[in-house]
Amino acid sequence: MEEGGAMRDAIAALRRGDVFTQMHEYTKALHILARRRLWREAKTVLSTMWYTGFKPDCASYRAVVVACQNSRRDKDAAQLLEEMIEHGISRDTSLYNAVVGAHARSRKLLPVLQLLQDMDSSGVERDIITYQAALQACEKEGQWMKALQLFEDMLNRGIQPTTKIFNSLMLTCTSGGQPEKALNTFRQMEQLGIPRDAVSYVAAIGAFGKLLNWEPALGLFEEMRKHKFEINIKAYSAIISVLVEARQCNPALQKFEEMQTSGIQPNLVLYRLAVRACELSRDGRGALYLVRAMRQEKVEPDKALLESAALACEKGKNWPEAVTLMEEMQQRGFTLKKQRFRDAYRAAILASEEAGEGEQAYEMFRSMERSKISPDKDLYESVIRACGRCSQFERKAQLEMQMEEHTMKKHTMAISAWGRQGEWESAINVLDLIREDGFSPNLITRNACLTACQKAGRWDIALQIFDDLRNDGLQPDAFTHFGVMCALDEHKSVEELLAWFENMKREGVQPNRLTYRVLVCACEAAGLWEKALTFFDEMRSLELQPDSQTMSAAIGACAQAGFWEAVVELITEMRANKQQALPIALDAAIKAFEETGQSHTELAESFKQESDSWSREPRQLKHAEADIVAEAADEVKRSEEEWARLQRQYNRHVRPSGWSK
């Protein structure tokens, strides 16, 4: 009560800003604050002493250093020692020990060794506590040679080693990769009559573990019990770790159960070791039991533990459980290789099908889709068979339709990829793969093939594909006609292109914005400005938004007709819509401003600069570049990752061959 009242008085005085008038008052306040670990207040008192003319002595600084050390303010403790050296204040062994202990706890061996040298140069004697802290620093860094040197130096100074010194030496040798030396030290303890404690045995068990020599380690563990040492969580951690590393899974799990029976609550590290033992013994169910048990004990599993549990399930062929664990890892933001996830789903679905668990196979399949992992045809067929065996005919029909859609999407992406590379023959070969899968190529896949041929300059093959799809009972749409019109624009006359368009309208196919783009561009390039502007107006009346190519071609047609005000109006609209004008439009705009005499100097100058940049960096343009698959993106909903995977797959398996009808 008296000390508590004194501490309250000291703190109250500090808050009021009072100063003491006697040295003993400061000393008393410092010791009270140090015992309560109030390091900030203790440092404030120390600063006040200097301010009021009272020079702190070694005892004053020692009290503050100890307060910092006990509060784990290691940097503050080291700074106080430097301050003492700077002011020429004498230091004693206890003060150095406090700072050495602070550096040892921070795993800093070099400052510890420097302090030992400073102690020698200052005439301060080292004691057993000094060496104990220094050896602790060696242990943290595994510096076993330095630890042996310090041990020898301690003996030369006549300091009798204690059990703690030997324990530190053993732990340092083990962490430094010298388990044999650690075990020799353990044996020397008995020869020298140094009593061993529980820490000694745990250190020796760990050394045997490094040598993968589990039987002597187990013998030492039982010897601890015989000597009635307290077998705590560290002892169990040591022996279980040794057994797991030696792949003695059953004994490891037995020790784990024994620990729980004795009332010791396992921590995350011990649960991780137990799950690892299950993984090594291919015991997926045991791993799952441990995961549930640790959650009941409110111990949250980390990524390493969940990964080990998932591997245990995989090795034990508990595929649905493995998938569940992987899904949890994914939900918690842990990264997993997609291929491993896909393989686990595949195995789980196939296992469910073989076991006649149609419902489970279906749910696993849907879970796979939710995880954005694309199934292949074999998986579809597996789930379809499972649903059929369980008389889930509606689901079966739905999955069959979905499989066809998925197959078409996959092959369409492959065709598009070949088309971008100019490999039109390989693109056509994909149609045969579709037939091999038991499906008939649909309109989207044929359109993709037609575009691939058009881009490669094979207009004749493009027309042949058009005839083939009609013969197979498919009705060409606007995208189909667009691909043919692009081919005609590049390799035939504009008259044939216009004739094709008229035939398209007679068949009742509604033109889209791509149709009008090729028409406007082709007519403008052929000097048929009236037809170009007619198509442009028709496009607008249908509320189809022209793109930059169409707008640029319309501006070029207006320039041919001398409609300069229309040129200004259209180029201003492009600017408002942030569309990139092509050179033909930029040149027309510059001339339009000159012809109309409109005062748009800054705008005209910007067009002039853009036109110059186009002339410096010539670009290859096509009036009607076709990309049917891109325009049909909403239908196929492809992803870049899936496209890349499919492209690699076809690069391996599809071989170009000659075109045959």
C-alpha cells in the first residue's frame, strides 16, 4: 500500500510538472517506476534530473534501462547506455547485463560482442548473467563456434557454468547445424555433475530430431517422465516434431492424443504437425477430424495446415473433402494453382460417379463452375452419366445442352485464334474436331471460319463455307454476310459487293453497323460518294452508331462532293465522341476549314498535327477489317485465360491439312 501510494504521488507530481528538490526523491521515483515498467515516465524523470541540475548516476540510469528492457524497449535501453558513455557516467555489470539481454532478445549478436569488449575496456567484470545473455544471442543466429569461444572464455575467467549455460550451448549447436556437438554437451553435463532440467532434455530431443534418430529421442522423452520433470507443450512439440520428420506417423499421433488427454491444449504448430502426420500416412479423414477439432478449440488453421490437410485427402482419395478444403482456401484469399484445383474437381466428380452418387457429382460440377474452372467434355459426360443413373433426366438434358454450348464456345475461340495467326487451314480443321465430338458446327463457328479465310485472302474458300452452311440447313445472319462482303470488297468489284447486299436484303437479313461500315468504306474508296452518303444516312435512320472508320469514310465522301460544311459538322461530331479520325478525314477537315473560312484555328491546327503524325507513322488500314467473333462476344462470353489455354492445346494437337469440302 505504501509503495502504491508513493507511485501515485510520483506520477501525480510528473503530470503536474512538479520538480523534486532532493536527489533521493528522484532515485526513489525512478525505482518505483522501473518496478512497474513505466519506462516513458522513468525517462521523463531522468530528463528532468538533467534539467534541474541533478546529474543522474549509474543507479538512476540502471533503473530506467531495466524498465526499458522489461518493456521490450531494446533500442531505448541501448540509447541510454550510449548516453551514459557520452556523459562519462560509470557503468556496472548489472547495467551492461540489462543492455546485453535487450540486444540478445532482438537477435543482434554483433552489438552484444561490442558490449562485451566495452565491458573489458571499461574494467567492468562479466558474470554468469552476461554470458547467459551472450549465448542466447548466439543461439538466435546459430553461431555455435562463437558460443563455444564464449563458453571457453567463461571457464578461463573462473566462472562456473550452470544448467542454463549448457542448455543455451546445446540449443545453439542444434540451430547451427551441429546436433552431434549438442548431444556431446548433454552427455558432458552428467559427467561434470551439472544437473539437467526439462529444457536440457527438450534440447537433446531436438538434436536427435535433426539426425532423424527418433528412437533415442523417444527414450529421452520417457526418461523425462521417469525423473518426474514437467512435460509441457514444448516437450510434446519437440518429440512430435521428431516423430513426424522421421515419418513415424502413428507414434506421433499417439503422442498428440496423449498430450490432449493430459489437459494440454495444442497450439497451431502442434495441429500443423498432427495434420502433417495424417498427410504422410494418407489419412484424409484423420486430417479433416483435426481441422474440425481445432476450430472447436477456436484455433484458426493457416494456409500451410489447410494445404497439408488437402494433400492428405488427395492421397487418401477423399476427393470431395479435398475440394471443400481448397474452396475454403480460395475463399480466404490463399493462392492455389488452377490446374491442381481442376484435377481435384475432376477426381471428385469421377469418384462420385463411380460410387453412384449422382447428386454429389452434380453439386461438385456446379461448384467447379462457381470457382470459374472450365470443365472439359469428359467431365460433362461423367456428370451426365451420373444424372442419368439417378433418373435426373431434366438435369441430364440441361447438361447436354450446356456441353454442346461449351464445346462450340471452345472451338470458336480456337478458330478465332488460328484466324488471327492467318492459319486458315488449321481454322477449318477445327470444324472436323467438332464433328468428332459428336456435334454439328453451328452458325457462330462457321462465321469464325469464314472470317479466318477472309483475313487470309482466301475469298474463294469463304464463299465455299457460305454455300456449305446453307446446304447444311443453317440460315446466314448479318455476320455471315459481312464476312463475305469483306472478301468481295478486297478481291472483287464494288458492283458485286452492292449486288450481294441487295440479295441479302431480299433474304430478309437485317443489316448491322458492320454491314454499313463495309458499304460506306467501299463506295467512298471507289469514288461513289452518292452511294456512300446514301448508305450513311440509311445507317443513321436505323439508329446504328457509326464507328471511326465509317465516319472517316463518310467525311471523305462529303469531301468528294464538296460538302465542306458537312465535313466540318461530322469531324466536330467525331471530336465530341472521342473517335480517332483517319488520314482521309483529317485531310478533308483541314481543307473544309480553308474552304468555309470558319475561324476554328486551334481545331484546324490540331487536325494538321494529327495528319502529319499519320504521315510520319504510316499505318496499314483496311476499310472493312472483319472480326466476327469479337462482334459476337456477348454470345460466346469467352475469357482470355481460357483462350490462351485452348490455343496451346490446339498448337499441340491440331495439324493443318489441305482444305476439302
